[in-house]
Amino acid sequence: MNSDPYLIAVGIIGKRELTDALLNDVISMLPKIIPDIEAEVLDKIRKQLEATIGVSMVTGQGIIDEKQEPWLEDAKSSIQWTYWNAYTNELKSTGFSQNVVRVLDEDTDNILDACGNANTSSAWRMQGLVMGDVQSGKTASYCGLINKAADVGYKFIVLLTGMIEDLRSQSQERMDSGFVGRDSRKILSNDREKKAIGSGRFRTVFPNVLTSVDSDFLTANEKFMRGIPLENINAPVLLVMKKNKSPLENLIGFLESQIKGRGPLNLPLLLIDDEADNASVNSKKDEDPTTINKLIREVLKRFTKSTYVAYTATPFANVFINPDGGDLFPSDFVYSLNTPSNYIGAGSIFSDAGNHQYQKQDILDAVPAFPYAHKKEWQVPALPPSLEEALQTFLISCAIRDLRGEPLRHRSMLINVTRFTDVQDRIAILVKDYIYVLTEEIKQYLAADTAWHKHARLMQLHETWEAQYADCDHSWDEIRKSLYDSVASLKVLTVNQKSEAGDRLNFGAYKNAEKGRRVIAIGGLTLSRGLTLEGLCVSYFYRNSKAYDTLLQMGRWFGYRPGYDDLCRVWMDPNVQDWFGHVADVISELKLDIRRMHANRYKPIDFGIRVRSHPDSLIVTALNKMRNTKNVEVDVSYSTAGAETAFLPGDEQVNRKNLKHAIEFVGGLGHAERIGSRCVWKRKTAAEVANFLNGLNISLMNMPFTTDITGRDRPIISFIRNNQIAALKEWDVCLSQGSGEEIPEFSVVDSDGNHRCVRPRKRQFEKVPVGSDYLKLNKQRVGDITDEMVDLSKPKIEIAKQEWAEEVERDPGKGKTVPGFMYRRYRDRPLLTIHIIEPSDPEEPSEAANAAQVRESDEAVDSGKAADAKKSRAAKKDRVMKSSDIKPRLLVAVGLSFPKYEDRDEASRVPYRLNKVALRNMGLIDAEDGDDDGDD
């Protein structure tokens, strides 16, 4: 009989829905089955069941090339699912709910069916892409795929991880548990101990493994094949490898020794490329590929039957691969995974409607310590106060989590403020000094009732508790008396390619320690690529990347935080918070595209075209390709896209001219139709719209409106004027209205002949760097979502809302607010919206408004963080300019909303031609970018 009380509890629940009554019954039954079970264990089981059993998930969808014939369904009943069944038993024993395991089963079936059939005699090569969110469980997916691949007959399995040993080692440890079933270190050291671990506890057969937690693939490792040729083996062979030149060359040499000049090996290969947008993509010319890209292709060529599966959270780089050049383009399938209901992603934290937006904390004081454009010689003068507060918050969170009796003992904090390892080391010294002094005071004085409030640092610690956790379930007195015990073992580590072996995270070595592994991890790229920080609670992130793929990968704080999500905090530059929110929208849109393409039987190459022409590909393509060329060409489709001028000229005279130009343009449009408070003119020519836009002074910080390499032409305006697309020949024009004072010189004649003065929209502006020639609207938002509904019929609006509701059902983290692109799909004509903007002051809410905002926060945030809502409003006030500091009194902003139109040929896209000057003008790169080494 299974003696694991958690598994017994799961068995009792079975397929029934977990209710409070059922949970109480299960907990009361356990002492009857296990008489000596302790109350503390019962409490932990209760929390674990609450955090896992109720989790729901929906199966993903994919786009499959029509040449691939389904094969798995017919073969499924005859396959012995030895490895897969053991893996699912292991997942259930670690808390995966039945629903999540079922979806994982369906997803891996769908992916495997798109891979080659290992038992066919003919040669084949399949290439696909699996898209999953950052820290969302892609590892569980590809581990499941590997188990099933082993069951169906794949004999050689290679898992490529990132480019650093820490990540490879972490991945190997997970594969040891999820697939190998034994400790790979003991296997490769000829240790006689055969103890099964992880999924190995649930089966009697085991695969071969030629790498270990301590060792990447070495040529000497082939001795563990005991002289048996690969083509004669029965059990599959696994290698977990870094994407580095040396191990890949070792592998190719090993395969050549097996081939011995006879041609490719006649056995099926599964090559899984984790974080496939990193290092694997060829950023050079097709005839001279980058080293890693070339070596991966060489591995695939050594087999007659091979499947390459790229796993990534950001598909931009992978679909830019040339589909015709024998490269790694996912020509056979693209599959999108959904996330479980307990996943915390970008939308949940960074959108206004997100359930975890209270986690955001502003960094407004880091420029003197960590200027964005610093070099590797930079000497950090001191830690900024915001980082000190983050460190204090982390220490307090450790104590709260201990007091709660949380099963996970590991505790982590992330600090990512520089790419240079030398600067990381200097920051680590400052952090160590700060933590040492603070910990000493905690040890000596904090627990004493009369002593702690006499020490400034401890008083500051108390203030941080009040600001962040005053409404947690433990009092300050409880926390201060237990704090030292929770943080005494805390270590400050730098995590980069130069880190010493003793400084590695190595959570596995501490799994049985009373306090687990408690670390403050300081790093850059190494922390940004696949590495998991166990028990991550507090993050301090001050980086300036605007490349969406890079930005998303840096988000180690996404993922699962069972039982402590209310304690998690992310310190970040408000500008970067906005970017993260935008990234979340972009990825949601691309996932929705996959579902639509699935329904309409599109091919993977169609998805590639869609991503390559997405307006936001402008950033990713430009930044990736600029490394190897002086100029970049990107063709962008604006089908169902929007573009706004969130950055406005800072010069008063320029804004006067813009306002005069808007008045003249509106005056020439004739009588307006009133729709609510808005003024609308229908069926105006594209030339009229283009002329108006051309006459406006639009800041180059607005990427869609950037100029070409000549500096004269704005491609999007030329496209509006010259395109031959029927759906874009006529435009609607909308003049929005706000609550500002009437503008006497700006009136509109409505259809009844009445003159109505225009009222500007009041908008706040964020602080920008000193000397900037632009102003930035708060959160980079010009209009609001109702602008997208202008002149849409009620049935169309309801259809868009229903479609989004279905999306939220698949992924609750997306929030209920319908994004603009959902409405734009149903427009008959493109829409130009003109906004007259009047700067307003940071909000000074009344008592009634305060109460209302707190109620809204309580409704949006499960944990009811009234204190966090208050702090959020205070932080917002700090980053917003006073209206008296803004010289222009009236500014003109515009928004473009494009309907859905056919965009498959070049003539339907906007051709951008950019160089480094253009990228700097858009704020995408700094003057110093690419001029230094020391990147970790």
C-alpha cells in the first residue's frame, strides 16, 4: 500500500470536484489510515490539495502541414506506455492535478502525432515549434514528449538547453527525475547503487544516459554504451547538452564513429531545443550560418529519421528563419500550449485588470547606481533606496512563509540590473555588506521588545513591513521574533558564466535541508534563460531591453507561487512595466492567430508570415539583424493592428502648429455625425488622411511612424496614401471629446448645423529623462478601449466580447478587458482618431474616490491588498509630471485602427528600411550598444 499521505488523499478524492466539505472529509480520514500522522503534516497536505487539485487547464492547438499524415491514433492501443505511465504517476505524486495531467497527455499526443512515426521504414525529417509561456511548464511538456517518444520507438534523444552549465545541470536533474529514473551522476561514475528516483519508482525498465548532472557530453562517455552500436540498442539513449561548440562537436564526432562512412544512422532521432530562440537561430547569411545553428543541422543530418522540436516562449526569432534554406524553420507544425489557472504571467501582473498587479513596485531612483548605458568598468557608488527596500521585503517574506508552514523551503530573490559580470560582482559586494550589517542587527536586537525600535535600520525594516505586508496573516511581533531564524542561512550569489562551482544555485543539494536553499541571486543573461529560481518571491529588475523576446525571457518571476503569491513583489522601471504589458498583448494575439489558423487549416508557413509581418516584429527583427548588417528591411502588416502617438513633441511652438493643422483639417471635413460625445466623419479618402498625418509633427519615438533611412519618408503614411487594398481606400475620422475646458478656436459643425466647441481629453504625462525633446503619455496610452468600438454595430461588439470571453476561459490570466485588436477585426473601414490632449496633474483622490479605488482593487486582487492599492497610487504620483511643468497646454495625438484585410503579398505591407540611427531615434538602442564585451 502507498504510504505517501498526499497520494492517499489524492486517491480518496478521485475524480470528484474538490469542495470544502470533501476536503474536510479527506483530512479527517487520513488519521484513520495513518494513525501516527502529525497535525502539521495534515495541515501541509490540506494546503497542497487546495493549491493543486482545483487547478484547471485547457488543451492547446496547433497548425500542422497537410503533408504530415496522422499516425498515433491508430497505433495508440498497441503501444506499451511504460515510460509515460510512470511519468504521470510521478507528476501526480508531486501535486499535479488530474485535469492538468490529462491536458498534458492530450498536448503531448498532439505534438507527437505531428512528429515522425519512429516505426516507418522510409526516411523523414520533421521540424516543429512548441510555444509556451515563460516559466509555465514547458519542461513538463517536453519531458512528457520524451517519455512518449521513448515508448513509440525513438532511440536517440537529445535535449539542448541554454548556453550555460547551470541551466544544463538543472535540466539534467529534472530529466533524471522525469525520464531517466536514476541519478545520472551515479550511472556515469559506475556507482553500483541502482536506487530508482522520480518516475523510475513506477517502472522496471530504464533508458541509457550519456550525460549527467555534473557532466555535459564528453567523447569518453561513449564507453557507457559498452561497445554496443547505437543501431543495436534496445533502450533509448538520452543526452542533455549545452548549446556550446565543444559538446556539439563531441556529439558529431561520436555519431561519425558510429556511422564509419556507411551513411546516416538508420534509427529515429528526437532533438528538443529548449529556449530555441537563443543561439539556435541563424542571424547570419544562409550560406555562412552561425556556429550553433550549423552544428544542430549537422547532428540532424547524421540520422535518416529525425524530428526537431523547438520550445520557446517567444516565436519571433524562430519564424524569421528562411523556410527554403534547409534551416530550422518549423515547417511541419506549430503548437501553442495553454497555461493552468494558477499560472501567473505577464498579463496577470502588468495589465490594469490583472489579478496580481499589486506585485508591481516602481524603481525611480536607480539611475545614479545603474545607468542604462554603463560599461563594464562602472563603479557602483551605492545601493539605491528602492533596492534596499526590496532586500528588506525579501527578508520579511522569508519569515512570513516560514510562519505559514509552507512546504517549499527554498527562498529566492533575483537582482538583474546589468549584463556585465564585473559589475555584478561589485553589486554583490554591496549587497553582502548591506545584508551582513542588517542581519547582525536583526540577530542582536530585533527579537528584544525594548531594543529594536532604537535602531534606525530595524525601524526601517518595520516601515517596510507596514508598507508591504501589514495585512498579511502574521503580526510584526511574530515576524520580528522569528526573522533571524528564517534568514540566518541566506547567501548572496552571483550567477553567471564565471561563477565558481560553490556559488551555483544547486537547489537539489539542499532539498533535505531544514531551511532549503535561501539565496539572493545577482546576474544577467544567465538568470534570464531558462534557469528556475526555486521559491522566487522578490525580484529587482532594472534593464532597458525593448526586444520582446529578450524582455519576456528575463521575466523569471512568472510561473507558479502556490500559497505565497500575495507576498511576491517585482521592482521595475515604470517604462519597462509598460513594455511587459504590451508584450503580454502581443503574445496573446499571436496565440489567438494560431487558434484561428488551426480552425481554417492554415500551414505553419502562414503563421511564419503572420509573425514576420506583425507590427511588433519591427523591434525584434531590427535588433537581431542589426548585429550583422548596416541596414534592416522589415515588411509589416497592419491588418487588425493599431498605432498611436503616445510620445508627443515637447516644444510649445510645435504643438501650436499641430493644433492649428488639426483645426484646419477638421474644418475641411464638413458636417460631423455625433456618436455619443464624439464627432465622426465617414468615408473620407485615404489621401486626405495621409495629408493630415504628413502635416503633423510626430515624434520619432513612436515606432510605427518612424522615418526610413533617408529621414524624409514615413513608410506608414506612404502606405496609407498609395496602397491598392479595397478595404483601405476610405477612412472614417473620429474626433474624441474629453472633460477639459472648451477650446474657443476649435469648433465642429454637426449634422444639425450646430457649432460645438471641442473639449480636450485630460491625460497625465510620465516623467522623461532630462533633455528629452518629447513628452510621454502615462502608460503610453492615448485613447481608451471605447475608441475601438466607434461605429461598430452592437452585434459585432458582442461577438468580439464573446470571443474574448472564450479566450479568458482558456487562460484566466489574460483579464476580462477586451483588447483593441478583437474589435478591429470587425471594422468595415480603417479609423483615424484625433485626440486633443490637455495635461493634468497626478491624481489627488477624494475620500470617496479612495474608497472606490480600494474596492476596485479588492475586486481585482484576490488577496484584497488595500495597502498595496494605496501604495500603487502613491508610486504613480511619483512618476507623473505636474501639469505646470509641461509647457504645451494643448497637444495633438492620433490613433490608427486598421480593419482585417488580406495581407499575404508584399504590396499589402508597410516596408520599413532602418539603420542604427533610426533605432536610436526610436529609443531601441543606446549610443553605446554593442560597443563592449563582458556580457554574461
